[in-house]
Amino acid sequence: MKLATARLSLVPLDPDADAEALHTAYGDPEVMAWWTRPETASAAETRLLLAEDNAQSGAMLWTIRAENDTVVGLVGLLGAVEIPGLTWILAKRAWGRGYATEAAAAVIEHAFVHVGLDRVEAWVQASNTRSLAVCRRLDMTCRGMLAQRYTHQAHPHEVVVLGRTNTRKRQEPSPVLHVEPVLPVADVPATLELLQPILSARVGFAVGEPIEVAGLVLGPWSVGPSLRLVTASQSQSGPVTLALDVGTEFDSLYQRAIEAESGQVEPPVEQPWGVREFVFQLPDGHRLEFSAPA
Ligand SMILES: CC(C)(COP(=O)(O)OP(=O)(O)OC[C@H]1O[C@@H](n2cnc3c(N)ncnc32)[C@H](O)[C@@H]1OP(=O)(O)O)[C@@H](O)C(=O)NCCC(=O)NCCS
């Protein structure tokens, strides 16, 4: 189904007919700097990529056509994803005119009104400021962050997941905003001193003299993943294991863990589910499993 906006027409993608025009975007390394793969080498390769994307179950992709029906980019919903995911790309010459926002707004309207989707989200590299700005203009808000590594890149990067709910359908139930594991330890101040530098953590609060309960926020902001340390009592259960996704910080964190004065470090291993993992064991026996994309 074709869609129209004030300045644009969105025409369902035809990989054979549109590859040549879209190669201006997919073949440009600057445009593809944040894409899941490097730029394509030819229009034929662009056609293959578009055909693959278009064939994914649930995919709905449109070419973005500006004045004189010229194809300037692609917008739509990705297939083969659990939560409906938006995608957009524009040839460099079409940046800075509001086309991506205008086209994506029409796709969201279509997704909510005609397809009846509950929500749409977008995964955007934290450094892709233009794409983040598109999300912001579309009233998409941050739902969380994760780490990802593209196969053509040596290191993982941070990804912001932004989402918008179809408020026509129903209000969102209150989500769980945060889960904070509580670690009983024999010596709260010593554990704080041990973990704070390894985790680059901030002490959110500390109660008691000497400290009996403390909240460690794992990052430099007011909110974020956190741990609560409490003084262990006889009645409390034994050691626990916490899994922490640390993304791009994996190597530096491992370095800091092996330099720590106490605790034991098990060296990194690659797990079959695609992550690298190392374990830091606290003197109390609690195991912190740090992971990042392999
Ligand atoms: C992401 C991408 C589509 C954003 O393109 P963009 O041109 O910055 O975004 P828009 O088309 O919404 O245009 C917004 C800009 O047009 C300007 N603009 C000019 N005329 C306008 C008009 N009539 N109406 C609205 N905005 C207008 C806006 O002020 C804004 O300018 P700014 O960048 O100086 O703030 C583009 O950078 C791209 O193709 N990137 C590579 C592919 C990619 O990363 N895709 C996303 C993967 S998650």
C-alpha cells in the first residue's frame, strides 16, 4: 500500500526496480557508518540486500520519493524481529530536509492505525546523533541500552533502544523500572572499597557507622543498574551469582578486576550463546559474571 505525506510519497519497495537508485545510499560508506554491515560494492549487491530484507517475515519497506518521484531513501518496519522495529536511510544529498522524520511519521501512523501494532521501537547506535534526533522528533523515548557487535567491526558498541506506544489502543501497564540485587557481605565498607573502582560505581547512599547498608549505582548518572550491599546476618542465604552486561567496558573492567587487591578472577571464556564472560568472585563467595558480545 502506498503512503503519502505533505512532500513525499512512500512506495512499497521493489528490490529489482529500486536497487539502482537506493545504491546511492547503500553504496556510500558515510551513510553506512552505523549500519549492520559495510557499504555495498555494487547496485547488484544492494539489490540482494534489499531482497533479503524485504523477504523477512513481517517486513514492510517503502522507498521514500521526493519531488519528481525521485527515490531518496528507504523507510519501514523490519521483518523477523520480536518487537516491531523501524528502519530508515537517506542518500546523503537528501539529509537535512526533514524527509526521514516525515516518512517515518507516516509509517508509524500506518503501523498503529492500519496494521494495529501496539508499539514500535528503534535500535540506534549511541553515536548516531542524526538518527537519535529523528527518534526524538517522532516522540520516541529511551527504553534502555544494550551492547551489540556487528560482524564487520572489531569492537562492540552501545545501542539505545527507543520506543513509542500506540496510545490509541491502551495505556501501558506500569513497567518494572528497575531491579536491584541485594548482596549480603561480611564487611560492607571493604566490599564498597573493592567494587567501587572496578565497576566505576557511585555510592548512591550509605547508612550506618560503620556502614551497614549501601547502594552502589553502576555508572556516572543519577539512575542506572545498581547493587545494594547489606551486612550479612546468620539468617541470610549463601552466595549469589549476578550477571552484568558491561558492553564496551569489558576489557578495561577485566583489567581493573585482576588488579584488585582481593577477590578472585576467572579469565574470560566465550560462551556458545555469543558472549564473552569473566567471573569476579568476592571474598564472600558472591560471583559477578561480566559479559559482552563476543
Ligand atoms: C538517520 C538519517 C535518515 C537522518 O537524516 P536527517 O536528514 O538528519 O533527518 P531528517 O530527514 O528528519 O531531517 C532533519 C533535518 O532537516 C531539517 N529540515 C530542513 N527543512 C525541513 C523541513 N521542511 N521540515 C522538517 N525539517 C527540515 C531539520 O531542521 C533537521 O536539521 P538538523 O539536522 O540541522 O537538525 C540520515 O542521517 C541517514 O540516512 N543516516 C544513515 C543511515 C542510518 O544511520 N539509519 C538509521 C539507523 S538506526
